[in-house]
Amino acid sequence: MRIGIQQSPEGDRRDSDVPAAVHRGARRLGLLLLAVHLGLVLWTSFLPVSAAWMADTNLTPFATVRTELVAGTPHSYLELVRGLLLLAPLGLLLPLAGGRQGSTTLSSFLRTVFAGVLIATGVEVLQSTLTSHLLNVDDVLLAAVGIAVAHLAVVPAARAALRRRERDQVRPCSGC
């Protein structure tokens, strides 16, 4: 028997054994939405590209970003925005799938960005292996920035609101 988790005589975990810091409904919703989002990302990432020519593999950080900014065309800006937004929902979905309300902002941010970079790297490697896409480190960096911005924009404020709501529900009525 592990410390902190009580088991019934049959050996299975009971619902009351789940730590209070993890919200089961949020975790289920987060895992479902995360699976749907990653499925859509993989599906769209593996569509074949029809192009007359393709740029070479890029392992120099921000080389493609500089090239796109120098080009200054609407298409080049859309490519940068696409790189930022493709995996940005992971900044929200990964903490939601974790279900931890009491996590600190820094630990949540670091966990989310690290997991997002691993996912972005995996998608990039699979794309370059299975399709005609070429490896580009800037896709991973843009995804990391998108994930970080989405996380910082929503998650700390949402957790603070949930903590306030929980604190207000627990506090007894002083005028009753």
C-alpha cells in the first residue's frame, strides 16, 4: 500500500481516494479536448504539400522568422501567425488535463511549456519523416512562444478565480 492513497480490500482505488488538489471533471474534459486538438493537428500536419520548390531544412533558430519578416508579404505574416497559433491551445489544455487547481504559476508554466515543446518537436519530426515537409526548428520555437503566451494570458487568472470561488464557498456566512 502506498502512502497517501488508501485502497479497499479488493485493491482498487475509490473516488474518495483521489487527492483534493486534482479536479477529476476538469482532468477528463482536458484530456478529451487535448486528444481532439492533437488529432486535428496531426491530421492537418500530415496533409501533403504541393509546391514547386521547398526551402532546405532549417536548424538555425529564427532564420525562417527573419526571412518571413524581411519578405513582408501578407502570406509570410500568416505563416508566422499559423506557427504561433497551431499548438497555442496546449497552453490551456495541458494544465486543464492536469486538473491541478493549487499549482503555482511558475511550476505550471514550466511544465506546460516543456510538455508543449516536446509535443511540437514530436510533430515536427513525424512531419519530416512521414511527409514531404522538411524539418524547421522555427516551427518548434514559434509553437513554444504560442503555448507560453496562451498559458500566461489565461491560466493564472482562471486559477485565481477558481481559488477565490472555492474560498468563498468554504467561508461560513458571518450574518447567518
